[in-house]
Amino acid sequence: MSERRVFEQIDFGVLNDLLVQEDIRDINCMNGSEIWVTSNQRGHYRLPGRTIEDAEIRRIANQVANKMEKEFNPGHPCLEGDIHQEQMDLRVSAIHEELSVNGISLALRKVSRASVLNEDYLVESGFITRPALRFLIRCIRYRCNILFVGETGSGKTEFLKYLATFIPADQRIVTIEDSLEFNIKQLCPQASCTAFRVRPGFDYSAIIAMALRQNVNWILLQEARGREVDDLLDAMSTGHTVLTTMHTRGADTVTTRIKQMLKNEAESMSSLEMRVYSLVDLVVHLKKETGTEGVRRWADEIIEYLYDPQSRQCAQKVLYRSRTGRLNRCSTELQRRLEMTQKEKAE
């Protein structure tokens, strides 16, 4: 099926040509007439001289609701879901004028089932240096617990998805998402992977608990943003490997952000910090910048978390910073584990 036929099952009207433009990832219709897009190259901007009628937004939203077999009306003013197509998925969010003051707000996000990243592109675009990238790949093969942090649109999910393709095929993976983006099985048909999706009555915590009974090695969570982060830490403590994204400013604010998510006054900050630093191996901080030449995304830092059980001290070790491009040696303990992994693979 050609890309231009991907969305033919739903008539998106004046948005059809935008949906088939590869560079455009997000489309937002709002305020009764405005069309805003997010481009990989140009960032977020309003389309000049182009409008959409409020009636057209309503028609599209209602057609999407029918496709999803959901209601969209004043009694059900929020529409969330995915439309699955042969080559691409579409995440849809619509807010009825019952809540949206200036008319229906419609947001469409295109999610490709193929990985848009490869090693040469990541290096040549300046996203990361080759030594730093290959170090992260080694850490994946070793089964490090890694948090990918940064602002919205910095590339956290795509980079996690790329690195997940290096998980050995003999290790069992579950992915847990509220909207399907990982598509690990499509990227790696040989992977032993089961995808779970959050539903009403089955939140992240419930599905993590269910997944742990599936004899898994890896848990890939789309985004840690609530109390399920406690379940992730528990999973790490029982030998499961976790990759997830998190919205926070960097490695220094991870524990504070987790504290906010947990809403648990019983555990002190120092106790939580020791728990986090003893379980999380690496934090990869991603950044983005929009300029005259478009959007630039890059891995700004790779930080190793260290915990000394004897002194009960937590520390951070900077392994990589983009401004120098230098990859520093990791801790003796992590290096020993990586070398052990290489030796076992050679044998």
C-alpha cells in the first residue's frame, strides 16, 4: 500500500495532504480555523494562509469516533485513541467545545512502525558521537536500567525504541503503553516481545503486575508519570530490566520528579534517593532546540548513578557531555559487568 493510501479509510479532508508528508509528525486544529503542524525540520508553526472550518473539524472528529466505536459529545467530551493502518498508526486526541472554549480541538500524531533512526544518521546529524552510542548499545546488551529524560519532542521515545532493537533475541520483552509507539515486533520480528496497552480498569500498575507473571526479562514503559514508577523500581529490585522515558530537566531532578509522582509522604527523600541510585544504572538526557534551520535534537548527557551501600552515599558520574563529545570511563563495577557480558558472548 502506498503512503498516500494509508489514511484512505477516513476522510481527513483538508488535512489529507499533510498526513502523507513524511516530515510532518503532528497536526493540531484549534480555535475554529487554525492549523498548526510540527515538522522534524521546522518545529511547531501555524500554516500560513490556510484554515479549516469548525464544521470540518467536527466532521473529522465524529468520523474518528465512529471508527473507534466511541462517543464524542458533551457527555463524552474527550476522545483519545489510535487508528491502526498497514504502514503507520495515528494517535488522535479531540476535545469537544463543551470544554474547549473556542471550538473543537483536534490533535493528530503520526507514529511510524519503522524506526526512523540508524547509527550513521544519529552520528552524522550530531545527535550523539559514535563511541557514546556504541557504549549505550553495550549497556543494553548488558541489561542496564536506563531512564531517558527531557522535554516533550526531544526524541526520548524514538531513541529508546532504536536502542531496544539491540536487546538479545533470547530475552523476553513486554512493552506497556497507552498509545502504541514502540512497535518492537515490527522492528525486530525475531524479538520475543508482547505488547500491552493500558485500558480503563487496567492502569500501568495493574499491567506491570500482570507482566511480571509472564516470566519477562525486560519492561519497556512508554512514560513514567505516576505512581507506577514505584512498580518499576520494585521490578528493577527483583532483577527485571527497565527502559522508560520521563519528563524532567535532567539527571539532577530525577529523584525529585519521582517523589512528586509517588505522592508518598512516608518515604523520605534520602531513602528514595538511595533506592533510585541503587537500581537505576544510567540517565540519558535529551534536548531539542528550534532555530532558523529547524529543529535540532541531541543527547546532551549520559550520567551513571552510583550507590555505595557501606557509606550509603549517592553520586553521579558524568560519562558523556555533548559540548565536549568525550566519552569518559564508567565506574569499575559497570565496566566489569560490561566486560563480563562481552566474554560470555564470545564464549
